[in-house]
Amino acid sequence: MQLFRTGDTPRPDVIILTHKLTREYDMGSELIRALRGVSVQIQKNEYVAVMGPSGSGKSTLMNLIGCLDTPTSGEYWLNSQKVSDLADDELARIRNKEIGFVFQTFNLLPRADALHNVELPLIYAGMSARSRRERAAHALERVGLGNRMDHKPNELSGGQRQRSTRPRAPKSWGCSASCTGRGRRW
């Protein structure tokens, strides 16, 4: 583990680094300290479990790591880029290009079929309709749902719903983190 000090840059093998990360919420007359100085380092290919009792800050930490929220203080680095100070539009770009989410509730659009649900992040990424449809169909075939592409979430089993969320993560599109702009290779 790298000894990290404020102002340092993480080593290239460190994918996620938080340093003295805090998150406070002003709830009227009460200040909630959800995180108090959390420092974590996660290296490439490392698997990590975040565990703790209810109210210990797990969801708050995951929201910060997922760029869904910003810290009150401290530093957060993702793939050697400091993201703790980024503006909302820059965080949205990071979420779109770098981070894949698997939610407990799957967050599938109920009126859209599996193919369109997988296409959705590709729409936000600016991919052409034909390319994203081909990419989404191929991804669903890879997870064993080639014959269920036209089914809506309520027509899929729980396991099928879960498998249909995996291809929505940017890393599953076959594009490296360096694929950006109109010249990206899919």
C-alpha cells in the first residue's frame, strides 16, 4: 500500500484512492457526519467488500466512489485522476465512461425491452443507432439473453434481469478507458 499524503499523486496501479474523505449533511439544526476521514486504496484486479452496520456510511462511501455525490473534504482519485473537485458535468462524463453500476434493484426501464435497456448508456455515449443496437444485441447474447432481447423487465426472471444489467457497464462494451470522442473504437 502506498503511503499517501495530501498533494501526492497515486501510483498507476491504484484504481481508487480516497484520502481523509469526509461527507457531512446539514439536516436543519443537526449536522450528520456520514463519513469521517476515510482513506482507502484499491489496486487493479483487487476485489473489495464494503461491510458495516446500518448507518456506518457504506452507501455514502459508494455514492462518492461512484461519483454520484461529492465529498465535504478530502481527496478522491479514480484511475490517477482527482475527481473529488470536479464539477457535475465532469462527474457525469466520468460515470458514463469509467464506472459501471450494478444496483440491487437493477434500475431497468419498465416499458423498455432488454435490448433498449442495454442500449441506453450507449445513447448517452453518443454511439450511432445501428452500432449501439448491434453492440447491445451482442452483449445480451454473451450473457445468454439473445432469445429474450424483446422482453420487458417484468417478463424476465430475477436472474435474467440481473444479467441484463451487466452489459450496461462501460467496461463491457469492448472499449478501453482511453476510447473517447467521435473516434472511439467499439
